[in-house]
Amino acid sequence: MHTVLSLISLLLVVGNTLVLRYTLKHAQSWLQRQWLQLSILLLPFLLLAIGVSGLHHILGAWCMLPTWDVLLGIDLPLLVAGVGCAAMGRRAIHLLRIRKQATQVGSPAPPVLQQYLHRLAKQRGIACPRLLLCMLSFPVALTYGVTRPVILLSTWMIEYLDPQEIEGVLAHELEHVVRHDYLILFLATLLRDAFFFLPWQKTMYWQMHQEKELACDEGAAFTTRRPLALASALLKVNLYALEQASQGKCLETLPSFADEQTIIEQRIARLRHWKKQLGAQDGLAQAFQERHLNLRWRVSFVIFFALLGTSLCVLVFYSVQCALML
């Protein structure tokens, strides 16, 4: 009986996932795609909440059911919950290590770069994040932090990029702040690792990881009106990586805006294409569309957290009940 309930729940999750993936193909904006991808990643978590809630019945009133049925009803939810907790711990340690490493090597950026960032933040209508510069001989540009975001650049970027290219990189990183990518990817990573046995979880995660870079490129292009400057910066970073690879060197770097997980060639091609389409009217339309979709995204994000919080409450409540009955 409990196995049947688990299978029915799994079929419901798979069915809803297929519907959302079909909808994803017709999404017209990055924000819509981001919301749908998060929803697909979240669905198995609701399945876990249903499975753990069944533990209360199994342990509280041991039914005359086959042993394999009862054990499967207990072991499967607990196994997934354990993997999820392990994923949370591993991811938290990883993020703390990156934050500590970035903080240790970072120092306040020069006033010129601070002025660039203040102007770009004013254009986007957000508070200006902190900008740190780290003494590293390889390309690094990343954004981290939820409540107090920080943008980190390496001295390599300052040495090899011209002012317009640096402005494009800063605009790209600022888009990560606007989109709350740090928090969203943190949640997506937890959901991917907790339900690693579902094939679509990893696919959705990598889609989100790659599309956030494309979306930030697009936002930076409309903010600076110079997409070719960002394309040139990407090309220089890519050439550096290829040179290091040809020499058999491992490019040790922090997560960056042009790391190995992104499709740099596709990004450069898109930026060159956007140069032909940029216009004042297009920019105003894009800004209006982003504000409209951003409001919809915030509402969807509240619903996302409500579902996640409800599932967590169910998991904690029934886990405590089961522990008391043992």
C-alpha cells in the first residue's frame, strides 16, 4: 500500500514535470524560464514530503503488510532525506570556502572602478554592491552574497581589459545581483543534489547555469549599449584559457563569468548579433518588459518559498513524530 502511494506520487511528479517542460519550450523571457526551471526542480521535494508523512502511519500502526512494502515505505524517504541533508551541508561548506577565499584575497577596488559600478547600479535602479579587487594572475569576475552582494575582480582583468571591456564585465556581474542568481543557484544546487536519481534534475540545473550567463550578457548589453565590449572581454578570457590548456597548465580559478561551464562561443556570437538590434526604442521596451516580468517573478518566488517551507514543516513534524515512536 505504501509502495503504491509512493509510485502514484512519483507518477504525479513526472506528469507535472512533463507539463512544465513543455511550457518551458514556449517561455518568452529569461525570467519565465527561470521560474519554470525552479518549479521543475522543486516538484520532487513535494514528493519527499508525501513520503515522509507516510512514516507516521507506518510506525504508529504497524499494518499487516509485506515486509518489503513497509521497509520500502520507510527506507526510500529516509534515504532521500539523508542525501538532501548531506547535499545541504556540502554545498554550505563549499560556499563558505569560496566566500572566505574571496574575502581573504580581496581589497577595495580603485575609485575609477567604483565610479563605473555606481553609475551602472544607478542605471539599473539598485543599491550599489561592494567591489573588491584581488591580486590574482588569472581572470576572475564573480558575484557572491545574498543580503550584501559583493563583486570580485582579479588584477588580471584590470591589466588586460580596456575600460569599456571592464565596464561590460561589471554590468554583467551587476545583472547577477539584479536577478538574485547567487541565491537561486544555491537552491537549485540543493535540489539537484538531493534528487540526483531523477534524470531531469541535472539537466534543469545546467540549463539554469548556462542561461543565467546569457541573460546577464543581454542585460549588460542593454545597460552599456556596447555589447561588443563584453564580447571582446569574453574573447580575451577564452584565449587565455586556451593558451593555458595548450601548455598543459590547469587554470585554477574561482567561479567566474567565463568558466568552463558556460558556452563562451555562443555568448560571443549572441553579443555580436545584439549589436545590430540595439536601438533606443528596443532598450525602453526591454526595460519595461523586465520590470513587468520582475514583479511576476517576485510573486512566483514567494509561492516557491511557501511550497518549500510547507514541505520542510511536514518533513520536520513527521520526522519528530517518528523519532518519538521508535
